[in-house]
Amino acid sequence: MNRQDPRLSGGQPDSPTMPMNRDPRQGRPGGHPRQGWHVAETQPIAAIPAEPGPDQAFEQAQTEVIRPVSPGKPSLLKASGSMAIATLISRITGFFWKLLLAFAVGFGVVNDSFNVSNTLPNSIFELLIGGVLTSVVVPVLVRSQKADADGGQRFVQQMMTLAVVVLGIGTLIAVIAAPLLTWIFVTASDTSNTELVNVLAYLLLPQIFFYGLSALAGAILQSKQIFSPPAWAPVVNNLVVIVTIGVYMLLPGEMSLNPVTMTDAHVLVLGIGVTLGVVSQAAIQIPALRSTGFTFRWRWGWDSRLSEFGGLALWMLAYVAVSQIGLVALSRVAFTGDAGGWSTYNYVWMLLQLPYGVIGFSIMTAILPRMSAAAADEDYAKVIDDLSLGNRLSTVTLMPVSAVMTALGVPLALSLFALRGETGSATTLGVALAISAFGVLPYALTMMQMRTFNALNDARTPTLIMVVMTVAKVLLAVLVAAILPSDQIVFGLTFVNSFTFIVGWLVGEAWLRHRLGPLGSRRFLATAGKSLIASVIGGLAAWGVAVGIDALVPGAAGAGTGWLQLLIGSVIGFAVIFGLMSMLRVAELQPAIGRLTGLLRRR
């Protein structure tokens, strides 16, 4: 439900296929004119000493401040802080409505069917226009605002006219082809209900159009350096869905699965209410758009600038298409297992994304403007330094989270999902979470690499990396279906999903090394090694606490026991991890914590 991925880079793109003959370790080659790319002023980010001595491991070195865009504009990092807060609240509210849905319908066929149907509009939207809107449109809009006498108004109207037509036609075709889309994602098995997926799809697929309007409005606002409405719009979406599920729970009886009918009040409330959430996500941005002076009118015709990003757009569409192949493979394999497997997979993936959404996103919003500015200036040595810094900050913050989630996966699931006394599904989810929690850090590192390629105006390489990841994902998913019993397929799928990010990280590392040269891997490995030692020991401490509490509390473990294990185990586990990291003098620890607390304090 959360559609936000603000791009903070710009500048004139180099051809993604053009070889680099200059030395990437040098600054701007002589004779090359400086690009007209600027980002908003940022707060300093503390650098890490190159070789920290015993008395200066945590001292802050000199910092840099990126030049401002224009007088009177808020700093980009202040905006990033606001976006980090919005992302945090969006993740929390998104998680809450998923939790509420599990409480309302359980982990069975209804939840599985809804998750598949609700995936369809996201997938079709990304294939139609989503990847383009969130990746390559903003820089073109910025240039039109600067170059056109009307501030880019006519160009934006032409682009919006084209987008509305494409979205409208695409949405209509998707609704008509709903049974075909269902067939692609769902196998005919005893654990699926294709009729329910079809009925919900008819109600949910109109979201495609409103996702498009929301993303387009967000791109226009971001091009004008207005970040809050696009960042907070998904929160409004989630709140509408929360109200929808509340109404669903008040309805008498249960949803009928035999027969499935469009007139069932449960089906109508769930389908229409969730779609209204996406409508509200788009509508909430209209007042901000109008306040900029923009007015919509139909503008037919083709502007040559729409062709400028055609190559980048095609690569982005290929990226999305390839990623959807992996999603389809996982979905079809999940439905060969026990009922509830697809819902369990989605809940696990949502939990794994939470640390990145709160921590990794905050780090990236702080690092990306510097990296993008350095890339625009062709200062690739600074690009490498910023990438290394982002990777190391991610490591010292996310690896401990991964360790504690591995140790306390079952208590975490019991505390959140054993709300009706049904511990079986919650335990399955907890085991799947523990098996796949190792993927939290590789996911963040892969995303950091993707943003690095974006900063270099290269949309081709991320697509090729996604091809490698998807091939690995599909082959491993087929292997999971072949060798694992039905009740363990979900464990295999969650493991495969996390493992493919290790594949993506290693492939991306090799590609960046080939393009930019050495990436400071020795320093990263030193930080990762110390963090790993501390995280393993702290994870074992958290696991020991959970085992001890389970032995002391009589009876079968439930939500109460899960909360006790989670709270005490987390406190002890993190205390041990960060205490050991401090003793091992992990130089990035203090700047990472300072960076996060600074971002979260900004309003």
C-alpha cells in the first residue's frame, strides 16, 4: 500500500551503455563543463576517521555541506528527516492494517486470496507507468521548469494527459482481463480460491488508475521541492484501510467461500474500502498541487523532451517486468503448499522490510544527495566514499536487528499474531521469519547499490542485476516446490527471497568494482566482521533469554509469553551487541546512531 520512492538525483544523463574511458578515481576531468545539477543544502554527516586510533575511534572528522538549490528553500536533509518520519508512520500503519486483517480473517484462504488480488494493481501499475514515474520523470520536470517560459506548465499538462490516457486504457484492460491475471498468479489447488481472487480483483484493479495519479502528482510536487504531501499520502491510504477492516469486523457472519458472490457485504466492504484508500492517497495531494499554481487541462501532442528519457524508461520497465516474473514464481509455488502460505510469506517480507524502511531509508536519504552531487560532478572517488559510508552505517545498524530477529522470530510472531489464541500459524510465521532474517542487511546493501547506479544515470545495470536475481529466485523456488513437503514450502520461499539479495549484492559489488574501481571493501569487511561477532553473541544472548522464559512460564507459549520473551530478549540482546561493538571500537557506531536520532528528531 505504500507507494513512495522519492528520487533525489538529477542532471543530464550519460548514455547508460557508453564506456567510461576516464579514471573513476579522479575528480572532474579537465575541460568538462560542470553540470547544472544542484541539491538542497544538507546538514553535515560525520565522517569516519580513516584509521581510528585508540583515542579517536569515535571522534568526528571534518564534514561537508552540499550547496543549496536556491535561497529560501528548506534543506534537503530536513525534508529527508520529515520523509523518514512519514516513512516510519507509514510502515507502522501499514503493518497495523495487515495485522488487523490477520486478526479479522486469519491466515487461510481469504487472506491468501486478498493478498494475491491486492498485488495485481501494484504489478500492473508498475508495468504500465510506475517505474518511469518514480525514476526518470522528476529530472525532466525540473529541467522544463527552468527552461520553459511558463515554468513547464504546458509540458506537465502534456505529460499528464498522456499518463491519464495510458492509465485509463491499462486499467480498463486489466479489469476485463482479471481472470487471466488470476490464472497467472494462482495455481488450481485445494489451498486457493480462484473465484474469490477474481471477485476481489474486479474491485481492486481500479486502484491502478489512482496509483498512477498519486505517483504523477508526487513527481510534480517533488520536482518543485515539495516533499511532505507525497510522503504522507500513503499514511492516509493506510488509515482508510484500517477503518475499512474495522467496518469489515463489525459485519455479521463471515465471508462466503461457497458460493463466492460479488454482492457479499464482506467482499464489497473489503474490496471497495481498500480501493478508496488508494483514491484518498491520490486526492490528498491535489490541494498541494493546486497551491503551486498548476491547473490541469487536456494537452494533446508530443513534446520532444518526452523522448529524452525513452531509453531509461525502457530499462526501468524491463526492471519491473523481470521483478514481476520472480513474484509470479513465488506466488504459484506458495499455492502448492499449505493454505495460508502466501499470506505468511507476505507478512514475513513485510516484517523484514520494516528495519530498512525505518533505518536503511533514513541512512539513504542522508547519503544519496551527497552521492548524487558527486556523481553529477564526476567525482567518482567521492561516490565510492559515500557508498562505502552508507554500507558501513547500514551494517552497524541492521546486522544487530537481523541477529535479534533471528533469535526472537517466534516470540515476535507470537506477540503480534497469536491474538485469537491460535498459535500454530503464528509459530509458522515466526520460524519463517527466523530462517530469512539474514536477508535484512543484504537487502539494504542491494538497494544502496541500485541508488548508486541511479546517481550515475544508469538504468541498464540495475535491470541486468534484477535479471540475475530473478533467475536465481525462479530456479530456487522450483527447487523448493520439488524437494520440500507442502507444510515447509513457505520456509523455503522466505529463505530464497532473502538469499537472492545476497546474490544481488555480490553481483552489484562486482559490477560497481568494474565500473568505479576498488570500493573500500577492506574497511567494510573490518566493520562487518566486528559487527558480526557482536551480533552473533548478542543474538545467542537473546535466544538464551527466550529459552529461559519459556522454561519458567508454565503452559504453552502464547501472546503473553511472546511479549515477555520479545521485550526482555531484545533489551538484553541489543545491549550485548552494542556493548561489544563499542568494546571492539566499531568506528561507525556513534555516527550511525547520531545520524538516525538526528533524522528522527527533525520535523
